[in-house]
Amino acid sequence: MTNDVRDASVDSALTSPFLRACRGLEPSHTPVWFMRQAGRSLPEYLAIREGVPMLESCFRTDMVVEITMQPVRRHGVDAAIFFSDIVVPLKAIGVDLDIVPGTGPVVADPIRSADQLGTLRDLEPDDVTSITDAVRGLVGELGGTPLIGFAGAPFTLASYLVEGGPSRDHRRTKELMYGDPDLWHALLGRIAAIAGQFLRLQIEAGASAVQLFDSWAGALSPSDYDTYVRPHSEEVLASVADLDVPRIHFGVGTGELLSRMGEAGADVVGVDWRVPLAEAIGRVGDRAVQGNLDPTLLFAPTEVVHARAAEVIEAGRAAKGHVFNLGHGVLPATDADALTRLVDFVHAYEPEA
Ligand code: CP3
């Protein structure tokens, strides 16, 4: 980082509503950003992606910068999330996989044996220079708006690697988990090292917060989460603790896991829309929360969206810190203007006395 960029990031750490809320400090307004804000519904995203496969776009510095900036320019959100995907570090170390439109990540040779596990090598800085260059470029372009880096958590990435693609029931993943715990822990340990390194490289390049997505952890019972998953998520979050940026941890359907996901080492716990935010705040203890408007509400009339958003903001006042977000990613058919109106509403909202 140049000195100017470093000064800007120090200023931003003190004043950014997003970073303040993550750290439990009073922000000047409730900060808001949206999971999956980069891409999806934006016409300018669809235009730039025309003819470029998803994974190729993730390794093109100019495209990562432009797509990351698009929602910031359009909606005025309080944070950018860098355009990439949770499978990008796996692709970068040579795993044969693709992101199939409408389906998601598909792995050619699913990992189900110790021999196959041997193919998962460590992530080296040289594997992702086009990406860290993009992060560096973005920090300059964003000025005071913080950039969120991210990675997939060990369980969610293991599910794609073991199943070979998306799965409703994670049957093969759990078959390995229950049937061969030694191989399971070796696999999750490998993934934890890769995910931790991916986060570290993003932070070193200038990301000022990170989010660890354990999207599918809600498929686990609390005791299985503790036995088979939590130690590995903990390893990822602990591996960047020395870099002193807020760590957000999120999963879908994780109401029963919220306290555990916090204790795994999160500063901010992401909450989906199935759990009332007030309830979630009780479960995460002395940590900030992020969430949790149902993404389908953006298809409702504006006054309904805003009434529900007001409830979320009011509930969030009881938290150590609250970052407004959806309870999962922006749905592809969402009207971009509805997102802009929601940002304006959250920013202008005056709390009830
Ligand atoms: O949040 C953002 O705006 C940043 C970009 C981002 C993408 N994927 C871009 C993307 C992030 C943070 C992700 C994370 C991700 N990827 C997760 C965790 C978050 C979550 O939603 O739970 C998961 C589980 C994945 C795996 C994945 N990649 C899925 C399920 C899909 C969707 C498949 C589909 O087409 O419905 C993808 C593809 C993907 N990742 C797209 C984008 C913009 C769509 C690809 C396209 O536009 O062609």
C-alpha cells in the first residue's frame, strides 16, 4: 500500500459506519451492504459479463475492480464486497472445477479418498496475483468505503468438493464425515489452511474486513457442528486474528448454531431471516450482528419493505453493533432500484425515541 492509501484506510477505520458497527462503536448511521450485491441483478453487470465465463471474470483484475465498484456507485452502500466466488482459491491451486450458470460450482473429480486429498496443495501468493492486484486497485478507488474480503468456510467448501456439485441433503459429505472421521478432519484441515491463506492475502492487499461464508452449515446439528466443523472454522478465523480486521461469520438456517459460530472467533455474526433479530442478538452474546431482511421482501411493495426494514433496524439497536443486510444473497430477479431505495431508507431512518 502507498502511504496515501494507508492513511485513507486508517481514517476509514475510525469513521466508516460499517467498520464502527462491526467493532461495537456507535456509527453515524446504520450501515448497510448486501450479500451478493456484486453481480446478479445489475444490468451493468450483465453487460460486462457478456461472453466471459464466471471463473474467468474472477481472475481478470479489470473485471473484478469494475464489478465490485458497480453496486457501490449505484446504491451508495457502506461497504464493497470483492467480486469473486468461494471456489476461486480451489481453482487457483488447480482443482478441476467450473461454475455452471443456474447450477453453481461443479467439481470434475470429487474428493472422497486420501489419494485425492493429496491433490489439494497450499495456496501461494503467486496463484492469485490477478486477484490481490484487484484488491489493491479497489482500495485506492473506493476511497473511504471499506472493502470486505471473503472465503468459503471448510464445511461449505468440503460439500462442493465431496458432492461434486450443489446438494440439498449433503448426503455424500456426511457419509464421509461419519464414516471416515480421520479423512474428514484431514480434508477440512487442508481447506482451512487454503481459506485462511486466501483471507490473509486479501487483508494484506488492503481488505478492511472479511466474511467467512459457511452457507450450508445449517444442515448440521449443534453437536455435529462442534465435533466435525467448528474446530476448522475456528482455525480459519484464528489464522487472521493478528491482522486485526473485523471477521464476519455467516451461514443459512443456522439459528441453532449462532452462539457457536460466534464462539468460533467471529466479531460479527451474520443472521438469516428465519431467526428474529432480537432472538439472534440474545444468542450471540457480546458480538455485533449482521442481517437479516428476507431477500424476497424486495419483491413486495416499497412501504412493506420499509416497514420490515424499520423493524430490523429497531431490533438491531439492542446489539453490540448492527450491520444491516439481507438474510441471504440478493436474488437474481431483484429490481436494482428497490435495493437503492432500501439503502436510502436505512440511511435516513431516525430511531424511535
Ligand atoms: O457477494 C457478492 O456480491 C460477491 C460475490 C460472490 C459471488 N459468490 C459471486 C457469484 C460471493 C460472496 C459468492 C459466495 C458464494 N458462492 C457462496 C456463499 C454465499 C451464499 O450465497 O451462500 C456460495 C455458496 C457460492 C457458490 C455459488 N457460486 C453458487 C451457489 C452460485 C450460484 C449459481 C447460480 O447461477 O444460481 C455461484 C455462482 C456465482 N457466484 C454468481 C456470482 C455473481 C453467478 C454467476 C453468473 O453471474 O454467471
